Amino acid sequence: MAEIGKRSWVIADGYCPSRSSGDDPAMISHEAACMLNAGNEAARVSFTVFFSDNEPLGPTDVVIPPRRILHQNLAQLPGLTVPKGTDYSVLIESDQPIVIQHTRLDSRQAENAVMTTIAFPGE
Amino acid sequence: MAEIGKRSWVIADGYCPSRSSGDDPAMISHEAACMLNAGNEAARVSFTVFFSDNEPLGPTDVVIPPRRILHQNLAQLPGLTVPKGTDYSVLIESDQPIVIQHTRLDSRQAENAVMTTIAFPGE
Amino acid sequence: MAEIGKRSWVIADGYCPSRSSGDDPAMISHEAACMLNAGNEAARVSFTVFFSDNEPLGPTDVVIPPRRILHQNLAQLPGLTVPKGTDYSVLIESDQPIVIQHTRLDSRQAENAVMTTIAFPGE
Amino acid sequence: MAEIGKRSWVIADGYCPSRSSGDDPAMISHEAACMLNAGNEAARVSFTVFFSDNEPLGPTDVVIPPRRILHQNLAQLPGLTVPKGTDYSVLIESDQPIVIQHTRLDSRQAENAVMTTIAFPGE
């Protein structure tokens, strides 16, 4: 498999709406860091969360096995609570090259809205 | 024509909703890898699809003629079935420089939602 | 003013919906190449439009004065008609550094949907 | 903390809808430059706003403390008024590396629409 990606990434616009519409679990407002580890080594990936008025939280780690993806819900990072309805950014550092895309589903109103971008790649 | 683009690309947030609203074929939930081959040689483009819990599928190939585009529906890759309602990522490798933009139409609810990003370019 | 930007760009996912909802002119389905020329020289910008099954159209040119923006509706390029409801890509070449962001408003249904991405920068 | 980011950025598609639906302040149409300063020095960040038919406005400055974020509403830059319903672009220059993501909430119709992209990074 190709080695593709970077070892540091930023999602600058973190904001998880605190409300949702309807009962469908798939339609709950959420945002995710969608990550691909295309390589042959497991990637240890650490998340540090930054806020407007407080020191950052973390880092906290997840592992992506070789040749696997992980679509990580940013409200469900291990051992670290990102409050809903709060502006934040995330710095993501990996010991292997990975690729990250940031997606948000906003279902505060009856019809869902979605947005996505490849995260900002550092070195 | 200018030679523009890269030979490897990643779409990290693959997810095709399994439901749609209404009868209009253009409004069925789908996602696409929108590709431009601006060069004067045909591009052979291979897709490898990665999952959370299984080995990758593929590669499977498509060809983009010189000076042509191909908006490839990711649920219709030749000889390779990407299940609906499942998280995945796609590694796309080409023997010629191409440019890829990832777009999803989500029509699970009555009003459609769209999102797009230029895919992540490797080397 | 800073010299910032690139001289070649690609919008890979071109598609202008052929239908719109309502009477508000601002709500008609459209897509735009939103361009900034932050420099002190006028930028001559040429558009070449690529399709799935036909030779490309263009190039056709527009001029962005120094320190000005141009949000170019892609259905209103001078002397070049991009059909509605048709997949296309655009190669944009400028004699000065510029920055391009691609945005689509889709109002085929009663509630509008929007998507955006920085276009792909070449050299 | 890692030094990550760039010192110049462009948001090319600025446009703040002049109308909104409903009474919820969080649902008012707006757009933001979502910025992370992951470093250990305060970042002084200057905004210059470009238009189609007039000379640019600014620069005007904001400060992001070390290890903090700032989600800057682009209609609320200090000492500089960006008119609603007008096309514009923004050049953002910082004396420290930062990362910027551009997001717009469009609530002109009853259901909100959102779009996002990492801004264009210069040097």
C-alpha cells in the first residue's frame, strides 16, 4: 500500500450543535474526524483540543490499525469531553502518515445540513 | 493543455446514505469523485476502498480519456461494491496527473444537503 | 499588498442544477469561481471548460483589476455557454497570482443547499 | 505545543446573507474565520477586506493568545464594516503561524445551510 498523508493536522472550526431534530440516531448533530491509515503500520493518533478562554485539553490517543479507517466522533474522544455548543479547534498528531477530513452534520432544524473539508495538513 | 494535478489522492470521509427522499433520480443520495484529466494522455485511475473492520477492496480501474472529465459515482465502481450506510475511505492512484473533488448529496430528509471538498493530494 | 496565490487552478466538480425554487433572483441555483487578485497588477484570467464526452470549450478571458475581487458566475462566462444539468470541470489560468474558491447554491428543492471549497491550486 | 500553520491566508468567497429566518440568535446568517493559534506566543492577526468595485478596507487587527482559538465573525471585525449582501474576499496576515477555516451559515430560508473549507494558505 502507498504511504500517503501527513503526521499533523488541524481542524480549526470545531462546534458541535447542542440540539438535534427527530429520533433517528444517524441524524443527531455531530462532527467527525474521518481518518485513513493506508499504511502497513498501526498509527497512534493524539488529539489536543483548544478553546477560546481555557487551556487546551489532552492529548488523548486512539489507534488506527494498518489499512483501516476511523471516523472519530469528536464528542466521543476517549477520556476527554468536548462541550456541545462551544467553539473549539483540534490539533491531531500521528506517528504514521494519515489523511483527515472534517465533516459536520447539523440537524438543529428539521432538515439536516452538512459540511466537509480536508483538514489542514502540517508536516 | 497544461499538465495539472497529482497522481495520488485520498477521500477520507466516504459514506453513502442508504436512504433518499422523493422519486427524482438526480436527487438520490450519492457521492462522487469528480475527476479532471486536463492532459493529452489517457489516465488509468485505480480505486482502493478502505473500511473500519475489514481489509481494503480493490484496486479497480477506470480510464479517463485525454482532455475529459469523469464524475465517478462511488457506489458504481466497476467490479467493486461499496455498501451503503458504511464508513469508508478511498485511495485513488493515477498514471497521469489528475484533479479530484469529492461531493456528497444527502437526501435522507425532504430537503437535500450537499457538501464538497478538493480531495487530499499526495505526490 | 502581499503577492498571494497561484497562477493555475482547477474546479473539478462543476454542475449547475437546471432547476430552482421560488422567485428570489439571489436564490437561483448557480455556482461561482470566487477570485481575489490581491496584487498591484491587473490579472488576465482564462477559463477552459472540460466535459465527459466532448472536446473542451475556451479559453475565454476575464480581467480582475488590481486589489479587486471577481465572483464569476460559471454560467455567465463571456462567449462560452456551459449547459445546465451537465457535469464539467474548469481549468483557470492567470498571468498574476490569484486565489479561487468554488461555491454552489443548489435550490432545486424548497430549502437551499450550499457547498464550498478552495479550488485546487497548481503552480 | 507544535508550531503549525501559516502566516498568510485568503478567504476568497466572502458573502454574508442580509436576511435570516427565525428568532434564534445562533441561527442568524453569518460567516466566520475560525482560527487556531497552537503556539506559545500571542498572534497578531490583521484582516484586509477586498471588494469588486472599491479599494480594500483595513487592515484591522485582532490578537489570539497563545494556545487559544478565535472564531471571528467577519461582520464584527474591529473598526471595519463589511456590508451584508456584498461579495468580498479577505486577506489575513499573522505574525505567528495559525490555521484558518472558513464557515458560512445561511439561514435565509427556513432550514439552515452550512458550508466550510480550510482557507487558502500562503507562505
